[in-house]
Amino acid sequence: MAVIQSYTVEGFPELFAKMDELKEEIGKQKTDRLWRDALTRAMEPVLRAAKAAAPKDTGQLEQHIYLKVQRPQ
């Protein structure tokens, strides 16, 4: 049986405003790198959990689960 958890995250409008201010100061390319680094670190626990939950028959599924952070198109 699956356990459903609920989370509430606050502060995104303030974060986006601060990142826009930062973009004006240091440039879009550096700001994009900061976003990628932050999102990668934030998603590492999810990646570990997905790998841990993968079936271990041959181990290939676990080996092919990866994280790719990119700008939306």
C-alpha cells in the first residue's frame, strides 16, 4: 500500500524576485548556472530514492536512472 505524503512549500515568489535581481547584477549565464546547481542539489535525494526503489533483478534499471537539469524549452 502506498503512503501519500503532502508538503507545502512557500516563498517561491520572493525567490524568483531575488533571482531576477541577481540576474541584473551578475548576468543571465551565471544566474542560470546557480539555478542548475541549486536544482541538482535539491533533486539528489529524489534520485537516490528512485535508485533505491528500483528492482534489483539485473541492476540495469538502477544504473540507468539519472538526473538531468536543463532550462525549459
